Amino acid sequence: MAPKKKTNTEDYLRMYRQMVRIRAFEDNANQLYLSAKMPGLTHMYSGQEAVAVGICEALEDSDKITSTHRGHGHCVAKGAEFKQMFCELLGKEEGYCRGKGGSMHIADQSHGNLGANAIVGGSMGIATGAALSARRLGKKDVTVCFFGDGATAQGLWYEVMNMAALWKLPVIYACENNGYSEYTKTDEIAAGSITARAEAFGIEAHMVDGQDVLAVNDLAQKLVARARKGEGPFFIELKTYRYHGHHVGDINRDYYRSKDEESEWKKVRDPIANFGKWLESEGVVTADELVAINDEIRADAEAAVQYALDAGYPPANEVDMHVFAGVDHALAYV
Amino acid sequence: MTREITLSKAVNEAIAEEMRRDETIFLIGEDVAEAGTPFKVLSGLVEEFGTDRVIDTPIAEPGFMGIAVGAAMTGSRPIVDLMFGDFIFLVMDQLCNQAAKTHYMSGGKLSVPLVLRTNLGATRRSAAQHSQSLHALVAHIPGLKVALPSSAYEAKGLMKTAIRDDNPVVIFEDKLMYNDKAPVPEEEYLIPFGEANVMRQGRDVTLIGTSSMVQVCQKAAEILEKEGISAEVIDPRTIVPLDEETILNSVRKTSRAIVVDEGHQNFGITGEIASRISEKAFYHLDAPVQRMGAMDVPVPFSPALEDITVPTPEGVADRARLICRGELVHAA
């Protein structure tokens, strides 16, 4: 942990809680998958919590984010509720998207989350456009575009970075480099340096330890404030690690990643455990208080899971609703 | 008051009027500002609205398409200018995976009110990558509306409706018609989507033509009239939504139909409309429904070859004659 003065206990505790909430959400989502209670599949954010929380805690509610297929962490960090998220994962009517999106498309526009995206790099244009829109409409909103190291291979990124830099848009490109592009080491898919890609467009680029929530938050606070003043765009590469496979079904992964490597990260670099220890050592909380926070959040998540399991599916007549805005049922329209 | 203006001017007027009405509208694309596009459709707009609302982009179609989607999701109403319809392949992910699906995937919470204006049409000697009519590709994707103006009057009214629509709308203008004039009222008017225009009443055969092919059908009807064959001509105006009822009512009356469209014939608009007629008006038919699309070859450069790839008035009249006289054995 970076040495920090104990300046804001409430902020620290909120960041800790948000990270624990993401971990608890993911543990339950994984369990739902393993017990065959969840349709489809999902991609776990566990291990990367400090990235989403460190950045989203630097944002206002009206600031926008775009998220990825590995998006539960961003969604929780931007203010979403467990119940509606689990309902969405299970395809239930009370989900954020009435069950029409699922894990890979959760959007929570009430907190500025423009949605997860199942096309790798697919939201880079959307984030840049949200930043253009904010500036054109005289709003002060900043947009953060989350994406993984794998998405840096997509051409779209270079097109929109060029325009964001030309037009000085209030957008921050946040690359979560978890070392793996699906089932392949990032070293094998990315030539040269990732930060240099942004720098080539004259974009100020930073690299930060994505396991250190305070370091992430500190950098994000500064860049968000500057982007709001019109000094953007910015780029951040956050070095992090995903604990699970590419998706929940990616269990036997020795061929691309060793168990030793995984346990090393979990043991030494866990963002939640390390931040908890730091909070204790700084006298912000006691070990017992941390346990109580964890227990409370775990119970909350489990209750939300049960709620979602008991919740109803959308009625069949919803299938052709929401195809077009302003059209009740698309099949009677087209 | 009505005056005659070009299709190009009609589009320009529609956009200017809407931009004056609604500050959230902006134009974005390659060479839309000072250049006013290669076809000069947007000339003068940057002078009135400034570079903040008429935004020149780098040559990066997926990039500015994606930017428009994000802007549309957050309170803006972008009009995206795609220089040639052929470039739609470049924006397919942003258009079809993002714009078209966002409203649905978010359970109706997010909307994408944007217009993608582009063009179609061959016989401009522009070869295979600047001549395609690709509207069927986007009409296939749920969540996108597709408008095909067939004159200056149509272009203005449909563009204004498109801009006010809360969904992604793709408008294909026929690039060979930009200089064609038609009477256009000075007063404001809008043309609603999903209401076909019966251009000409007839008894013997229904000619359904889209975009550039409306004129072809009109001319075919004139040829046929001299031979005593009465053709009804219908312009669907939008293919999504499609005014099925007007088409079916006409075919129930005439008992014969030819669908003419400049997109490739195979797996195209002509097949879709013909199939709906066959499914829903089969027992009214006296002849198999005919499809006449663009030839299923890449558009050739040589004028000698290009001209034979697109339906012509004579070709449509020939086909109508065959089905009206019961002489059709097998359509080619």
C-alpha cells in the first residue's frame, strides 16, 4: 500500500465495502453457475476490484462509464444494487434490463453505467461519444471507458483515441491489464508498450498498480478533475489480475496459466486483503469490524440471490417489446 | 407555396430546419463541413451552425459511428454522414451490434436516436465498391428503421421524420438522384414511416418499387399503358416498417405483382416483399410474384456491363407483359 495519511475514514471504508461487495457478488454468481442455476455463462471480476472501485469512487453519479463482458465489478462500483443485478443474471423481470441483457449487457443508466458490452472493445466509441455529447450539451460529465488488455488490439480504439485527442474530449480510457487476453498471455498479442499507444496520439498516459485501491483512486481523482476542466483525454493502464478463468467455465487452464501464479497473486497481491490490513494498521478499523463488514455484505448478497431465484421471469409477451422506442410490440410494427 | 428543388437541396433543408428546431442535433462524418460532402448535399450548413454542430472527422467510419451511438445514448441526436453506402460494411458492429440492440438489451432504458444517412445506386461508373445498394443488410437487423426516399419531396419529409425518431434510422438516398428536381412545399411537412405511397392506380399488375426503382416502375407503367395494361405503382417509402397492408390490398385487386429494388436480388428486399405477398394474398394471385433486383454480381465498372445489372423500365414492362398475358413459363 502506498503510504497515505488517514484523511477520510468514510471514503476508505466505502472503498473497502465496495470491493467486498464486488467479491461477494462474484462468489455468488460463480456459485449460481456451478450449481446450474444460472442460464448462460459469465466472466468473473474477482481480483480486479481495486480498479473499478478506485476509479468509480472518483466519479460523480452523473459521470458515465462504459463496461465490458467482465462488467459486474464496474456495475457494482458505479452504484448498482445486488437484487436487480442478480435478477438480471438470472433473466428475471426485475433485472436492470428486464432480463433482456443478462450478465454481458447489464446497464444501469440511473447511475451513469451505459452498459457492459459483449463485443471486446465495442464500447470505446460509445464512451468517446458520451464525452462528446457531454461537452456539446454543456454538461460537466466525464466518461470512463473500461476495457481489457485484449481490447487494445481492436482498431476502433485507435480511431476514437485520435478523435478524442483532436477534440480534447473528457474521456478517460482505463485499460485493465490482467495479463490475459481470453486464453492467451497478453505478451503474445501485444507488441510494444500499451501506454505508448495512447502517447502516440499525444494523450497523457499513466500506469498504476491496479491492486492498490488508494493508488488507483488517487490517480483517478486527479485525472477526473482535469478531464472535467477540459484537459482530457487521458489513458491509464492498470496492472491487475483475474482470479478466475476467462469465463466461469474456463476451469482447466493450466495450458495458459499456472496454478502457482494464481495462488501467488491471491496470497500476496489481493486488493481487498491488503487494503483491509492497511486499514487495520492505520487504526481505521479493527479486525473484528472488518469481519463484521464482510459478514454483513455476504448475507446481503445471499439474500439478493434468494430473492432473484424466487423472482418471476418476464411474461412471454415482452419478447417483442423494447425493440423500438415508442413501439409497444415490434412484431405488429415491422 | 411549392417550388421545384433538387433532392440534394431537400435533404439540406430538412437537416437545417431540424437543427434550427433542436439544439441537440449535430452532424458528424467525413468532409461534412466546408466540403459539404462530395455530393455537396450539406453545403452551407457549417456556415450556419458552426463546426461544433457540423463535425468533420478523420476517415474512420467505425470510430465516428461509435461516437454517434454514445452521443445518442446520452442526450444528443446525431446525424451520421456515411459518404458511400458501400462503407456500411465498416460500421456494421457499431450499427448492428450496438445501436440496433441497445434499447432492447437495456430493457428499454437506453435509447439511440440517431440517423445514419448514406446512399445507394449503380450506373455512376463507380465500380464495385462505390455502387452497391445495401439496405437489405440493415433491414435484416431488428431495431433499425430503414427509409428509402424516391424523390426530393420524399427525401425531405422522410429525413425530418427520421431525425425526430427515437431509434436508429438508416436513410439511403439514391446518389444518381441528387440533382433531380421535384415539387416541394415551402411549408413544413413530415412523411410518417410505414405509410406506402400509391403513386399510380391500376388494375392489372402491381409494381412495387423502392428508391431509384420507383421511377423505373413509373416509366414501365407508362409503357404498359400504351399497350392497354394498367399498372399500379407503389412506393413503400420505408422498408422497416413496411406498409404491408397497402401492398396486399393492391395485389388483392390486381392479382399480379412485381417487386423491383436495386439491392441484389438474392436474399434481398424483393424476396422479402414477394414472400409476404405469397403468404398473405396467395389465393388472389393469378401469376407467381416476380422479383427484380440488381444482378447477383459485383457491380462492374464498364458501362457496357454495369447497365445490364440494374432493372430498367423496359425490363419491368417485359416482365409485366409476360405475367399479364399468362405467358410466363419460368422467370429467368
